[in-house]
Amino acid sequence: MTAGDPVGRSFGRLPDGRDVRVVTIGRAPGPVVEVLTLGATVHRLEVTGRDGVRRNVVLGLADVDQRLASSSYIGGTIGRYANRIAAGSFTLDGREVQVLTHERGNSLHGGPDGFDVRLWEVVEQGPDEVVLTLTSPDGDQGFPGAVTARVDYRVVGDTVAVTMEATTDATTVVNLTNHAYFNLAGEGAGTIEDHLLRVEADEFTPIGATGIPLGAHAPVAGTALDLREAGEIGTALSSRHPQVLLVGGIDHNFVVRGSGLRRAAVLTSPDAATVLDLWSDQPGLQVYTGNALDGTHHSAAGARHHSRGGVALEPQLFPDSPNRPEWPSATLRPGETYRSSIEWRFRTSDGATG
């Protein structure tokens, strides 16, 4: 890539006239990924099913205006802090920090103007890889420290590897993730209620009415959130369990077994015979079944995004960790580098569920 040369193709322009680009990496029959510079967003992700059909297995939005208007974070890179911080308030090295709130009195996914609606810069690009960076100034959304974030998307065989890094010039909190919504039957193919989902977690984090953790993690055993064996998502969603009723589906953090890069979840589409093995090195996995999608927004192909039209599997630190010293810390100091690794490993189903 030559300095100053535009990358990819134009996706449209921001209200201030800046150009949003879309960069394509990978090649058929393996995964092909379209990444937008707006939000370092996974816009499309095509894979080949067992039937040989190429399908886009993530939800996307038609244009820049819809991306800016949507509050569903579709495909975006989330930061500075993925998930919720209670009342947007926490103590950092003895100092009270107040960040912007916008969702039921809490900070969600970095605030009302998060990384998912920022224009990132492409700094490296090749046939199978693209690297984007973003500088978030001190005080951005109320967070202390100037943070430089970096996201690397790379296609290797049947795997899409996502590596996220961040550094800071002052002590702050960082928790990054990707908010792709998966529908392995194809975008617009209906709900994900018939998908089989397995999550490698013995515990989850019960939440209150505003999505903030109530306290300690709780066993999944005996609840609708027991996904230790693959089962239809629709079965869990039809449960009368109070935690499911509270959010109209699943929008919960799961405590992933083990540490380091390991399998966190398996998602299977019986129709497409396509399987996603999600690997992560993060302690938590937020599972969100698209409960609030309401058909307002649509893809470039015209597919409306209705409730449960996709499931987001978001590896991350636990929600409200800045207020929970007993949980893995989100604190990032000068001289340190935050790192997170996600791998989407695709394969075709032979009838087994994972």
C-alpha cells in the first residue's frame, strides 16, 4: 500500500465529507471479509456451506447513514469499554471517573460516540489482511488518557483472526470486542432460533433491570442459560426463566472455562450445515440474541434486521469490571499493551453439534 493512496472502494461519505472505505480480504472458497473504515466494522463475511453455497453469515447495514443511525452496533469494533459500566462511574487509582451515559443511566460500549462510529485509518493492507488504527484523545467520552487502538483482521485457511491492541499515555480502562451478529443460514434467512449454540461456561453473570451485574457469577446448571451442551437457541429463548424474561432473550456474560486462547463457543446452522467455532483469550463471552432489532434498518441486499435475526458472540472482560476489583482488571497503564485475540473458525457440519 502506497502512502496517500485510497484503499478499497468507497462506501459513502460522513456528514463532514470524509470518505468511508470498504476493504476486502480473503478468497473463495475460504472466508471473504469486507471491512469498513467506519467503526473498523465487519460489513460482510462470506463462507461456503456444506452444500457448496456461498453465504454472507453476518448482518450488515446498507449505507453510512444507516450505520450512524443504528444503535445496534452491527459488526463494529467496540471501545473504549465494551459492555456496561454502572452509572458511568468508577474509581481509578483513588480518583473518581465519570464517563458519558446513554443507556438506562449506564455507559454502554464506550458511550454515545464510541469506536464503532469513528473513522479508522488503514495502515496495512494485503490480500488476506488489513490493519486499522484509531486515536482516542484524553477525555474522549469522559475516559482518561489518550488511547491508540489497533485492529488486525487476517484470513488464514478457514479462519478469520481478529487481534485487538491498545496503548495509553495515562492510566485508563480498556475493553475491546467485535459486535458481529451471526446468522449462519445467511443474512436475511430468518431468525437464529433454530441454530445450535454451545458455550464453554459453567457460570454466567445475573443482571438487574438495567443490565448491570447483581453480584457474583452464578451456575448455569438448572437454568435456561445452561449451554454446556449444544441446544437450539429458540429453546432457551422460550424459557420463563426470570433472566430471559428480563431482557426478552439472552443478553448475558458467560464465564468462559480456562484461560488463554481456547474455544469459547460453537454455533451451528442445521440448514446451511455450517459451523462456527469461536476461540478467544478473554475471560467472558457476552451472548446477545438481537432482542432489540426491530426491522428499522436493513442490509445492502434489502434484508430487514428483525429481532433474533442474528446472534452476537462478544469475547470481552466482564461487564462493570471497573467497579468489581475481584474480577479481571480492565486497567491499562502507560507502557502496557492491551491485547485481545478472537478467532472465527468455520467448518461444515457432519451432523455432530460440536
